[in-house]
Amino acid sequence: MSTQPSTGPTPGAERLPAGATLIISLLVGSAFVMILNETIMSVALPALIADLHISAATGQWLTSGFLLTMAVVIPVTGYLLQRFPPRAVYLASMSLFSAGTLLCALAPVFGVLIAGRVVQATGTAVMVPLLMTTILRLVPESRRGQTMGTISIVIAVAPAVGPTLSGVILSALGWRWMFWIVLPIALLALAAGAARLRVTAPTSRAPLDVASVLISAVAFSGLVYGLSAIGESATGAGGGLPPWVPLGIGVLALAVFVHRQLRLQRTSRSSGGAVPLLDLRPFASRRYTLALVLVATGFMALFGAIILLPLYIQEVLGRSAFVAGLVVLPGGLVMGLLGPFVGRAYDRLGARTLVIPGSLLLAASLWGFTTLGERSPIPLVALLYVGLSAALALMFTPLMTDALGSLSGELYSHGSAILTTLQQVAGAAGTALFITVMTLASGGAGIDMAGVHAAFVTAALISLAVVAIAVLASRPSRTEVTTDA
């Protein structure tokens, strides 16, 4: 983690290339609409159960299937962004998302709806790495923090707004309108990208290593599915294979995947054969690896809070789902609104100056959650979540910018793909961990204050590790490996 502000001219001294603002705005808007769909289905589950005659366990796959697809496709984006021009990748991504959205809107049965969600997720998985890589290519180093701050709006606000937006739509219209409203926006973005998106980037015609694609699919789907199944089995909703089976397969496949990528890194340059699907050289950068650990831990806390707070508000405090959605909404908005300001501060001060206060605020907020009880006021819950969101805003933008900024241009696409993949796995891990702790502490007899309190204590203890890493991490060597491991 860098302890110094970025070098070069003072922030604002370097202007963005012509058309860069329009391109970045287009990509940010497209990614926002796409990521919104990760959580938009959660509130619609009761309506889908009644309309499509499915069980709650089956309906959950509308969200789980989306995340699974993301985890499988994201590792491939590193190769895609090196093989094809950004414009071609964007058009393919938006076309898939638009087609999936139309399929969902027209779905006569659940099987068609889940297929549409998978197609949606395939397009979504490519967009965030494309957004990060494009910003790094277009924006001068002295302004990267400010510009990367806009990604916070996509990452933080979209998942938070999703349940609230779906609740508003469902209160006035049917569940299909969640897709009919999004479709024209997606088509407009597709048309705008076809007309205006022009980004110059080097491409490589190296062949795709199909074996790596298959192995990565088994690895990351096994990890995400296994982690999700842990939470389901803890609540008594699981079925079929025990969670350790897909989890074990995922871990084994991941080891094979890493071994193959390292071997391809050594042989591809001399033989001219297939290149690694996911180049692992970013891990040679100490700044990148340290930031990755902190981002993953932060995402565990974020997803844990997103899953725990609605359960606490509804099951313990006895409030409605609408109230639960309103409580978490301000936190997501705060994180998104702080993103650009934190980015400008990073350009002036560097990462460490922001990450250490952020980690301390994260710990204070999570320990604050441990004080909640059966009669805690709703404003206090909302205030604690706003504090958590502000802490993560102080951490995410500097960490992501510092991590990717430590790499050479040829590694941008792979570094962003690794970062985005880890976010999905960390989110699934956080959800599984906190649901499992909550269920075990409550004795498996439903959701009660004892279980929620135990989960909050677990999150608070994890936050101490985040503080320790942020404070005690030594300054990395000035020599970062950016080409060869």
C-alpha cells in the first residue's frame, strides 16, 4: 500500500483526453444499471413465488445464479480485454445484458427467467473490469483517484438501491416491469456505445486456453456455490450435496488453475502458444496484494451487513421490509457520494492516509453494531450503517486505485479481473460466515437477538484484523514487478 501521494503534476493540472469524460460516463452509467440487477430480485421473491408457483429455495437462485455466473465469467475478462478492442467488448457486454433483460421480461416460466438472469450476468461480469481498465488507460496518474472514485457509485450505490427500487416498482406495477423499465435504458446505452465509444488499446491474438476456462469455471463456481450452500444448510434450507463437496472441488480446481496459469506464463512467450487466461503477475506487486486483502475483507463486512441488517430489523425489531430497505439506503448513497471526494483526497495524500482512518471507522461502526438490542431505535441502526459505509468509502477507492496503479499497462485487465472476481468470492464468504454464526448462536430455532449479536461480534473481530493490516503494513519497496514475476 502506497504511503505517498501519486507522483506527477498536481491534481487537475493534466486534462483528460478529448471525449474521455463522455466515455467514462457511459461506462459508469452502464455498469450502474447492470450491477443494480444483482440485488433487484430479492424484494420480488414473494411475488415470483405466487406468480410462477415456485418455492423460496428455488427463487433464491435468481440471485445466487447471477452471482455464480459472475464468478465464472469474470476470470475470462482478462483475456477478452487483451484480445479484443474495448468497443467490441462493450458492445458484446451490453448486447448480452439487453438480450437477458428482454428474456426475463417475457419469461413465461421460471426456467426461462433463470436463463435470462444468466445471460444478464454474463454481460455484467465483463463491464466492471472494462470500466476499471479504461479509466487506467485514459486518465493521467495525477487524476486517477478522483476518477476511480466514480466506481464507488457503481459498486456501493447500485446494490443498495436495488431492493428499494424493486420495492417501489412492485408496489405500483408487476415484477416484469423491473425488466421493462431497465431494457430501454440498456438499449440506449448500447446505441450510444456503438456511436461514441472510441478507446485505443493494444490487442493480442494469442489463442485462448480452453482448459483454463473450464478449470476456472469449476473452481470459482465451486467456491461461490459451496460458500452459499454453507449459509443455506445452516438455516435448514440446504439440500442435495453437502457444502464441503463443491467447496472442496472448488479449492482443488483453483490450485490446478493457479498451477496451469504459472506454467503458461513461463512457456507462452518462448513457444508462442496459449497465454494464461488470468495472468497472476499482479500478485508480484506487494502494493497490489496488500490492497487486495483489505478490499476482500471490506467486502466481507459490507455483504455481511447487507444480509444481517434486514434480518435484524424485520425479525428482531419487528419492522417491515420497506423500513429495512430505507435503513440501508442512506449508507449506500453516502458511500457513492463520498467516492469522488475520497478520490481527490487520494490524489493529494496517497492511500495510507485515508485507509488507516477508514479502517478505524470500520472497526468503530462494527463494534457499535454489537451494542444493538431488541429495542434499539431505527435511527441508531441507520447511523451505524452510514458510519460503516463512510469507512468503506475511505478504503475502497484508495485501495483499488493504488492496487491497479502499481501495475504496468499490460496487466491492467488481469489485475481488474482478479480484483472483481475476489469481490464476488469475498461477498459469498461473508454472507456464508455471518449467516452460519447467526444460525448456530440462535440454536437453529430461527432468527433471534442472540444469533444476530454473535454475527455482529464476529464482524467486529474481523475488523480488528483490518486495522492491524492497515496500520502495521510496512512501506513496500519502490521496485514493483510490473512485467515479469
